[in-house]
Amino acid sequence: MTFGLCCAWIFIFLLPGLSDGGKLLVAPMVGSHWLSMQQLVEKLAERGHEVVVVMPEVSWQMGTTEAYTVKIYPVTKTLEELDNAFQGYVATHLKDLPFPLNTLAIYNVSVNVFHTFFTQCKDLLSSEETLQYLNQSSFDAILTDPVFMCGPILAKYLSLPFVFFMRGFPCNLHYEAPQCPSPLSYTPRLFTFNSDRMTFFQRVENVLVSLLERVYCNGFYEDAIKLSSEILKTDVSLVDLMNSASIWLLRFDFVFEYVRPVMPNMVFIGGINCAERKPLSKAYAESTKLNKK
Ligand SMILES: *[C@@H]1O[C@H](CO)[C@@H](O)[C@H](O)[C@H]1NC(C)=O
Ligand SMILES: *[C@@H]1O[C@H](CO)[C@@H](O)[C@H](O)[C@H]1NC(C)=O
């Protein structure tokens, strides 16, 4: 299917009124990522789409509900192992190490967290029963939070068009994969702490950091690249996995970004995180009052 056709087709299926509802597979990411995606999934189910969410047997914050179908798959890591990996991640951020030890330690622990959570994706793709069920369900599309790359691998495996619902990838991949212009003279890279007005030397620094990005992202996604090549039985790069997304729903706002054009299938949906509003807790309200005094 050509890209244009695929895109138009997805729009038709997501528009209420134009169809009787589609069949959507949701491959979420655990933890806080799920909390904002859940709002969207509930709304889609409410509008008459048939929604199936695949969930690991062990997860944070992913309760089941009546609103949509949940397909649970067996996993190998326990909740304690997930908790420990994440606690190590948080603890490293709180350590007061000098540069570059802080950056190295954060990189090391991030790779560790990636590898720990990615085992859930390996579990999903080695569960014959789950894969058979998913293949037989004839979905129209996959909605996925792709940060760990599990959704895109699953979508390619099942040959389904996919929609991203995401905050961002490390190393600018979400601009690189769809080939958005991202001129190094004006768009500062993560960790440089530069603004869009850079001196000559800051621009040089920006170029050097952008060269490193490829290297450090390969560390994060090493397991994903290996697994996708195994599952899809062909060599696959990170960009191959991402660049055929039909729509990118970006969970942030244009005004928080640096000036750069985005592709027509990229949509800023910032603010969805705030859909579930609650009054501040009493303790927090008190403490901010005290701070103002
Ligand atoms: C990197 O992480 C591993 C475990 O995830 C740990 O054993 C190792 O000591 C860490 N290395 C550095 C340099 O922090
Ligand atoms: C899905 O099922 C069809 C037959 O129903 C089969 O031809 C196809 O190979 C299966 N795909 C996968 C990825 O298992």
C-alpha cells in the first residue's frame, strides 16, 4: 500500500460517522505513558470502535476495564525486577556526580532500564498464543506508544498500518525518521542546553553532539533492532521501523519546540495529559501558600 493511500484510509476509519467503527489494536507502554493514552482509548471505544489493548501480565498502573477488551500476555520479569530497575534509574538522577560521570551514569542506567522493560516485548513476541490471537483478529490498525519500539515491530509483523501516540524518542529520532528538516545551526540538541541562537562554537558543539546521538541511541535500541531482525526475518534499522507510521500524534505542544517544520502526518496534541483534572492536594496547596509568603 502506498503511503498516501494508507494515510487516507486511516483517517476515514478514525472519523466517526463515516464508518461503522474500526477494529483497533492498542500496544501501549507501561507506567505514566499509559495514563494519557487510556483517555484516548476510552474515547475511541465510546465512539463505537472495537478496541483491544495488549497488556503484560505484570505492569504498573494498567488496570482492566469494561470499556475495551484487554488481552494479557505472560511475562518473565517480576514486578520487583521492574521496580528495582526503575528505582536505580531514579537514584542515579539524584546522585550528585560531576560531569561527565553524571552523563555516563545516567546513560548506563537508562540502557539498563530499556533492556529490562524490553524483555516484556520479547515475551509478547514469543507468546505464540497471543500472536495467533492477534493475527486472527484482523485489526484495521495499531495505535502504539513506540518509545521502546515494541509496537512498530508488532505492526510490521502483523502487516498493519500504525499510528504513533508519543512524547518523543531519544536522539531526535522522531524528526530524523520522517525526514523533518532540523538544521543544526538553529535546533539545539538535547543535553547541549543551547538556545536557537548559537555562537559559532555552540554550533560546533551541536554538530558534535548530533554525531554522538546515533551512537547512544544504538545502545538504547540494541535489543529492539536485534529482535526485529529476527522476527521480521530481514535486516531492519530503527528508521525502517519508524518511518512508515501513518500518523504521529505528538503529546506535546508546538510552542515548546524549536522552530522547525514537521511533516503533514504529524499532529501536536499537547494538553491531553491534563484531561484528567483534579484539585491540588491540601498538603501541596498549603506548601505553595507558605512558599509565597
Ligand atoms: C552500568 O550498569 C551496570 C548494571 O546495569 C553496572 O553493573 C555497572 O557497574 C554500571 N557501570 C557504570 C560505569 O556505572
Ligand atoms: C496470519 O494468518 C494468516 C492466515 O490466516 C497467515 O497466512 C499469515 O501468515 C499469518 N501471519 C502471521 C504473522 O502469523
